[in-house]
Amino acid sequence: MTAEQSLSFLVIGAMMVFFIWDRFRYDIIACSALMLAVAVGIVPFNRAFAGFSDDIVIIVGSALIVSAGVARSGVVDAAIQRFLPDLTSVRSQLALLVVTVTVLSAFIKNIGALAIMIPVAFQFARRSGVQPSVFLMPMAFGSLIGGLMTQVGTSPNVVVSRMRQDLTGESFTMFDFTPVGASLALVGAVFLLFAYRLVPERKSQQVSVNQAIEITDYTSEAVVAAGSPMIGKPLVNLVKLGDGGAVVIAIFRRGTHLAPLPDAIIEADDILLLEGGPAALDRIVSQAKLRISGDRSPASANGKAPADIEAIEAVIASGSPLIGMSAQRLALFNNHNINLLAVSRQGERLKQRLGSIRLQAGDIVVLQGTRRDLPAFLQDFGCLPLAQREILLGTIRRAT
């Protein structure tokens, strides 16, 4: 064995030891191993980053972008609520995910199949109260075994088919791999459905900033628009859209305050007072096609593109001019081009209309406006922004 081969085995062996140790992030370990390989001379300096030119890097990055876009569009939420409203057990959810990814992987790139279904997996995990790893690792295995079923399902099948073409003049056809590949995929899928409990449950050892400031009792207000699919249906159907993360605490109909009974029939132009976390409120508003805070949108007020509008959480500080005032009295939108989307007050359930709530020091508010208007408003009115995190409540959905 040459010195270069020995160094190669040592670098790879050290990398595998650190992977198994699991003390450091895998990307840091991989990059460190690459730098070490360059330092000892087993990888040429001018070829150190040649791997980043591979198509797979672009494919993986594009798949992640597509996955995030699908998740934000609302398509996943709408599809689950329409076609799978009663799919609540972990095993049935896992069966759907694994089978779908396995079949898709036979005809498209396995990374693409995963990208399509990852938002569904996270939605199921939230609904069932389990860690996403319960679904993600079996889905990864399903994408691998699914590729065995066709000629184009996985790269080795393509290579073998091409080699046979070179040797015999005839390559494998599209479904020559199917009898063996489909049998293996079937056995593998069945095994995953019963052995998913072997998957290690991954829990973060540290609480993130977003988790530390998570607010679950925001009060928001929405109007049932004329085209809402909830019109004529009982209130319980709308609450289900929030997956238990939000409730309706009041209904205002033509000046009358109605009790939010589960069998109350929703009518057009009903004003619903909602309470829950931002994500649950967003699911209800987007899927039920409700209208947040009347028809007041910074986009329609000043012609700004939707990309220029954002929502931010802020705390009303002591001494703020907002204390004792309401959004209605301040004419918040007309005077400052700012929308009040939600309010949270610790230890108290707010039952008034959103615009009439008199704000207090310590209240947490969700404000919507343009990136130009929000910073000035926060500074002028003594509001302290919370840590930056994505708030989808009130954003425009492109899904149909």
C-alpha cells in the first residue's frame, strides 16, 4: 500500500469515527476532512471543491426551495384537509408517506419525491404530536428502495443498463427491473410500517429562541368572505383546520354577539374572533379563505408589491403612546399604514373586537406593514420587536 493510499484510509477512517461519535455537525466534519485531505496532499488543491459543480448540488438546493414553496403556498394544508381529514394515526400517516414516496421515486429523482412530500410529513407530525424524524427517515428509505423498480429510478440502474448496451448491444428496458425491484420495495415498505419505532426520536437538546418566545394565545379577527368554503357549514369544521391550535371565542353577526357553539352555522360576512398560535391562525385563515382585519391591506393602500410586506411581533413597552389606546381610535391603518393582526395579553382572554382592544404595557402584538413603515412605527410608538421569525398570518397565498 502506498503512502497516499494509507493517508486516504486514515482521513476517511477519522471522518467515520467523528460521524459515529456524533459530537459535531456532519457538514463541519465533512468540510474538515476535505481540508485535511488537501493539507496532506491526497486531494489536489485545484480539485478541492470540484464536487460542488456536480448537478446533484443544484438538484438538492432546488428541491429544498420547491419544498419550502409548496409548504408556504397552502396547497399541502388544503389537500390534507380536503382528502385526508380523518387520517390521524401515526401508522396510517406513515403508510401514505412511504407508499407515495416509494412509487414516485420509481419515476422521478428520489430527492424530488422527498421534496414534494416533506411538507406533508411536517404537517402530519404537528397533527399527531410526534417528532418529524418518525416520518422522515422511513421516507428516505422508501425513496431509495422505490428507485429499484425502474430503469430510470436510480443511477446504478442507468449505469448497468448502459454497460449492457456497450457489451451486448441491447440495454435493459424501462421495466426489466420491476419484478425484483417491486418485490424488494413491497417488502421494504411493509417492514418500515411495522419497524418505524426503531427510528431514534430526535429532540433538540437546546431550546431555540423561537421556542422560548412562542406565543399560543393570540387574539385575532377575521371576516368570512363571500367565496369562503366554510359558508353554510358548522363552526366545528372551521376549527378543525387549526389542528387543535386555535379556537373561535366569539361570532359577531350584523351587530349581534353570538356564542361560538360547535354546531353554529357560518354565514357570509360573519366576524370571527379567533384565539391561538400564529401558525394555527394562519391555517384557518388561509384554508377557509377568511379576510384578516377587514379589507385593510398595505399592498392595496400604497401599491407596494406583496414581497415588500411583512408581519412582525412586538412588545408594547412601558411609556409607549399606544398604552390605553385602541387601533380604531388611533386610526392605525389610515394614519400609519400599519395593520394590527393579533394581540396577546398574558393571563387574560381578550373578548372584544380587535380594533377596540385598549392596549396595555406588556401586550404582544402582531403588526403588518411595509419594510419601510414598520421600523419607524416601532421606534415612534415604543414597541420592542421580538426575535425575527416567520409570521405567515395575513400573507397572500398563490395556491388555488
